[in-house]
Amino acid sequence: MSNTPKSHGRKTIRPTLKPRDLMEQAPELARAWRAQVITLFPEAFPGILGLSLTGKALKEGRWQLQTVPLREFGEGKHRNVDDTPTGGGAGMVLRPDVMAAAIETARATQHRAAPLIYLSPRGRPFTQGMARDLAQRPGATLICGRFEGLDQRVIEQFNITEVSMGDYVLTGGELPAQVMLDATVRLLPGVLGNAESTEEESFSDGLLEHPQYTRPSDWHGRKVPDVLLSGNHGEIAKWRRQQAEALTQERRPDLWEAFKNRDT
């Protein structure tokens, strides 16, 4: 059997903005999951996404990555993309006209069903469920914020969804964008190579994952639980479920409450 990766779509020709090797010399694939990232720092991509399984999948054309450099749409001689907050205050705000031009350029080559997402600390928390939903879409367009954020009018104009990676503030949205893409791309068909891997990991059933063990069975006096060596798959599944429930109840009471109440 050949190990040559299968084609993942009919090639179409369009000009794109690709600052990194993995994003060069790669004609757009009509059926590949397509990620667009609007950013002031296109050189940050693919970053970690170019390594391991996501990098392999990128090379194979299972998904594609296009960066849209925001600075190219800036105003004036210095390509300004921001201005002072109306009403006063510290910092700078990304201009709506500049961001709108970048969005319109990106969306002109993106599937209409691909969501438009702004990585923002005030957005709704990103979850495994959201990653699964994104993996079912044809792709996504992500906006990386900077400075004090994005003018509210452009968020409303384009009906942009705001998504947060946690209750903390970063200098920009590039790292959150890579996290979101990593969590999503690994769920695409053929990326992990073992569908069962995504069914048993943390959050797949609303619970944290059970503890994992491997060889040697006795390490520094710490032994692998006997049930895992028993060969009794029913008992192993029961033990793992008990461990997952106990860990979730102890470490994430919020998830535990949601898990208990999801069928009520």
C-alpha cells in the first residue's frame, strides 16, 4: 500500500499572502479546511502550527493557512492602523476602516460559512465543543487584536464573534489564534490518525481525562494500577470513568456541575 498522502481537493488558483515556507507554493485547495489570520505580525505564523501533527497536516494539504497582514491596509505614509481612544484613556485602538478593509479582502476568498472570530479577553470562553464545531465548518477567519482592542463599530458591522482563551490579558491575539487553530485542526479527519484518541481525552465527554500510564509497570516503587494490567476491558473502562469523575469533581467543580446537570 502506498504511503503517499491523498489529495484533499481540486486545486484553484488565487493570489494569497503567505510569509512562511509551509504557506508558500501551496495552491488553494477547494475542499481543505481553510484558516485565515488577520494580524500585525504575519511572521509569527505558522509558528508551532508548523510542527508535529498540525505541521504534517499542513504539508499534506488537509488544511491551509493564510495570513492577512493588517499593516498593508494602514493609513498614510506610515501605514497607521490605530488611533487614540475617543473620550480619552491610555493606549491605542485599532481603527474600524483599516480593519474593515482587511476583513473584506480576507472574506473575498473565504467560504461564506466560515465564522469570523476576534480573539478578545472579553469574549466567551473557548471550549472543546467550540473546537469540534469549528472543525465541522469549511474554515475560519481569525482577527488578532492588539493595543486596547478593536473599535466596537467594526465588530457590530461584521457581526464578529468574540472568543476568549482565558481570564487573563496578553499583548496580542497571535498566541490565542494558534491555540484555537491547534485545538481545531487536530480534530480534522486524518490529522490524528486515530479517531479514538479524540473520544477519550479531556473534555470529550464533559470530564477531565483519567490518569495515563505506560511501561515500566514499576517505576521508583510506583506501580501501575493492577486493573490496567488485568486485561479486563470492562473493568478498565469502569476504573477510567471513576477516575475521570473524581478528578473533575476535585479540580473543576464548574465542569462537574455542568456534567451532572446536562441531562436535567
